[in-house]
Amino acid sequence: PSPGSCQPTGASAEALRNEIEELKQKDLALDQEIAQLLSEGYSLEELEKHISLLHEYNDIKDAGQMLLGKLAVIRGVTTKQLYPEYDLELSD
């Protein structure tokens, strides 16, 4: 492609500007949230540890959901039908 063909059209340029502005607003909101947590006495190390633990929890939960899904397929039932058998709540 020629260099000119990589230029965004007016509509896509506007969409990109809007997306950039939204990202800047999200960045600002996150900075404010971090500042609030720090003012409440949380440390960056503690926040990073919590984030790391949340990632680990989500990975484990995803693996569990995958296994329940495979078991449901093998048994010919829905995943929801397996929850009571394993003492799980639908919100789990």
C-alpha cells in the first residue's frame, strides 16, 4: 500500500480521537482511584499483591469453569445442572 492509503479517513480519524479521549479519561479516573487508595493508607506493593491475587483467582476460576463445561458435555447436561452436585452457587 502507498503511504497515502494508510491515512485515516475523516470519520475514522474522528473515531480515533474519540477513543484516545476516552482512554485519557479512563487513565485519569484510575489515577484518581489509586490516589484515593494511597490516601487511605494502602501501599503500592499491597495493591500490586491484590491485583496479582485477583489474576490468579480468575485463572483458577476459568480453569474450573472449563472443567465443569467439559464434564457437562460428557454427561449431556448443562453446567448449571452440575452446580448443586459440587455445592456451588450460580454466583460462584
